[in-house]
Amino acid sequence: MLTKSKSWLWWWAPLAMLSLLPTMSNFLGNRYQVSVHDLILPVILNLAAAALVAAVFYRLWRRDQVAGYAAGIITAVLFGMDYDDRLEAITPLFQAIVPLPALEGAELAVFSLIFMALIITGAYWAGRGLSVVVAARRWKVTDVVMGATIAITATFLFKFVPLAWNVAVEWPQFFYEPPKIAAAPATAKTAAKPDIYYIVLDRYASGDVLKSQFGYDNADFFNYLRENGYHLNPSSHSNYPYTTMSVASTMQADYLNDIIGKFGGSSQQTMIPFDETIRNSPTAQALQAIGYRYSLIGNWYETSNLSDVADETYQQTGLLTVLGQTVTLNNFAKNVLIQSPFWQFVQGGLDIGGFKVLTYENLGDVDMTRYALQSLKTVADQPAGGRFTFAHFLVPHEPFYFNADGSLNTDTGADNEGASAKQKYLNQVKYINGQMKEILSKIKAKSQGKAVVVLQADEGPYPFQLNNEVYDEASIMGEVQAGDMRNWSGADLRMKYGNLAAYHIPAANLEQDPAGADTVNVFRLILNSYFGYQLPYLPDCVYAYPNGRDKPLLFVDITKRLTGQAPDSRCQNNGTIKQ
């Protein structure tokens, strides 16, 4: 029995290494935004697929190692690389030969089994054919098998060594915990607790940018906000260039000095510390400590797809339930699952007597946005008082799904197909304006005007998407990934940083004293105004990437470039490159 076990493991090992290669390549290609936690499910799926292939061909391998080895390798490659794309491509061909209605659900799972059987059968005969060739040429079987094993092992190590090195260097970043906000004053727990809403409209440009670069006057929405007691800054700008670090800064009520100080000099950098700052938000925890409940209304993006401290989460995207336990998958793990041979069976799910044995929930982008909007309306309708809600909407962020009236656009890309990219963007601005009017009116009515609302964009849109006559995705992402933002034009910087900022904070007279009404200070303002904190307000600083996302923890101060004002001397101390 032990000998058979060793024999099976010897056969399974090269298949396991082979099956892990796509995952390791994807990890290395996306490592700046992938955590070591995201490897767990893909590794399990890869090893399970290798075990399945090993079991299928074990007897053949025992009889004829060349045939078994070749069949196993072919099957492992076909299972491990974009299996679902292959299944999708072959389905219409199969339906043309055997006319069937559209395959979905259980039918597609059955067809997947048939497709697997075809792969295995084809690999079996290919392996037998190779075995005949080896015998005819009188090659030594042991040499052929050993050569293949060495080749697979060398290829595996070629990927595994840099992956292991990256993980070892980045390890502290995966488990980063942001510094806590100072303990609340003794009177904070007994103070009145108005509802607090932090609503992020992703890539919603400032009023000045909409007017100067889009030719659009957002007066209707801005007038609605002013009439309902909101303070607006039409020239507002974010302090950081992209979503994750911008939201992290707001949710920490501070610049990201701690992260930069700890990891800015690292040879391998990830954006995970920003995600961890949001998931363990110091602001949310400070409010929870004085009696607030924290609700998260998120989406698929890692910035808001889960929280380690939220009391309740409204989320139906990337949820995998196994034996009643639900985990939220980040995009990396989700994409590996979707491309695996197990996807069609996971997608169908398994429910016994109401008990979730295996289910997967993943709303599409349109349904996800509608679900999040409805969830915020539901929260707004609940009894007022003592609730902190963070809601993140990927609108007007592309893809441009929505027309101004809420109908769906047929040309959703950030290009000029169907309509200009700028017009498609403005349609989504108009759509979300209407949705926000309804939601903000509900919040006002339920709270009798006492709720605190931070309506804010994390960043502005990408100028290289919306200003180019010809849309070039590779060029755009190349600039984002590795470009030096100091080389951007003034107009491009204003579009990228100019953000919507509207604040309803009844306890603060922002018209007379706007101190604190910006993306990094707004929660300091709220804690000071309502709960007796005395947090100092931070200077207005603007940070950019000198190396793009290739070095996501490395910033340079560009405050003067964006604002025209000499920056506070403290701004340069927050970056790691001095101009």
C-alpha cells in the first residue's frame, strides 16, 4: 500500500507543478494588487485538478509510463489554462452539430462533463500514439519520463523562485494594520450620534473640470445640494491619484505616512496595505468604539469588497459558500475559479434541505450597481441614529453602462464607439445624479436633516481615456503602470485629481470656516465637531506616482503643480522622493 502511495505521488507531483504554472504566472503579473491570501483557493483548485488527472490516468501510467505521462500532461494543460474559454468556444460548434437550445445551468454542467471526457479521450489516444513512437525509435522509457519531469520541474522552479522571493519580501505588507485614531474623549459615548454616510462616486470629476474640460455645467445637481445644506468645493482635488490610496487616506483621516515609511523603500511593493487600511478603517473603528454600527455597501473592487470590522455588509459579488461558510473572493481568485474545470459545477451550486453545501453569487456590473443603490436606499429607510455607512459606487467610472435616464448603453467602452467617451461619461454623471437626489432626500427625511453626509469622489477620470481621439488600451495602461506623473500636462493632472466633494455636516459652519472640508481631513472635522476630539487639521498636499503602479508605495509631492500654491513644508516629509 505504501509503495502504491509513493508511486501515485510520484506521478501526481509533476502534474501538480504543471497545474500551478498559470496561477504563478498570473500572480507575478498582477502581484502589486494580489495578496498571498488570494493564492489559497487557486492552489487548492490546481492541486485538485492535478489529483483528478492523476487518478484518471494512474492505471495507464502504471502499465505504460510514456502513454500515461503524455496523456496526463496534455489533460493538465488543457484543464489548467482558460478551460472555460475553451468550453465557451466549443459550445456553438456542438450545438451546430447536435441542435440544442441555449445551454445554461445544469445543462452546461453536463456539457462540461462531456467536454472533459472528450479532452481525456483525446489525450489518452495522443499518449498511446506517443508511446508507439518512443517504442519504434527504441528510446528508453525512463529517459523520456525523467527528461519530461526535469523539464517540468525546471519550468516550475523558474516561476516558483521569484514568486517565493516576492512573497517573502512583501509578507509584512499582506498583514499591515493601520495606526488607530486617538482614543475618544470621555464625553463621546454620551454625545448625540447622527447617522454618518461616506458615499464614494468613483471617478466623479470636480465641477470646475466638468465645465472646463467636458463643457458641462453641473449646476442642477450642485444647486440641489446647496439647497439641502451641503457645502461644495467646485475646485476640490484628491490628495492621491487612484482609488485605493485615496479612500484609504480618507478612512484613516490621515496621510499614508505610516505605510510609506514602512514599505516605501521595499524592492517589491504591493497595494495591499491600502486595502488593509480600508478593511480595518481607523475611522470606522473610532466610531464603533463610541457606539456606532458600521455598514459596508461594496462592489467587486478590492477597495470595498469586504471589511474585517464591518457589522454588516451588503455585497453579492464574488461570494463563495462551502459547507455553509462564505468567503469573499478577490478578482485574482475569482478569475482562476471561473477559468477552472470546476466552474460550471460551482456556478450551479448545491443546496440540500436549505443548507448551502456549495454556492457562488456574483452579480454582473449593472446588477451590482443597482443592488448597491437599492441597499443604500434600504439603509437610509432604517431608523436614524448611531449608524456609519460606507458606500462605494463604480459610477461614473467606466464601463459606461448607463444612459442619463437609467436605460442601458449598447456601447460601454471608454472609447468613441457609439458616442464620444466624454458623452458616455457625462451620461453616467447624469444618471448617478438622479439616483443620489433620491437617496439624499431619503436620508434627509429619515434623519430630519441631522445626518452627516460625505459625498465624495476618490479621484477624477483618466485623461488618457477621455481626451484621446483614438482609444489605445495598451498605451493607457502602460502609462498608468509605469509612467511618471510629473510629466503629465496641467490639464491632465487637474482631470485626474479634480473630484466631487460635497459635505453635509450640520454641526460645522463650513461656509464661514471651511477648515477640514477636504478628502484627508473630513473625518477629523466630523470627530472634532460631534465627539469632542481635538485633532489638528493637516496641510493640503497632493502626491503622484513617479514610477506608476510598478512602485505603488512610492510618491512624490506635486502640490505646487496642481494648486499653484507653495506647499506646506510637511508635505514633502510625507513622500519618499524630494523634488
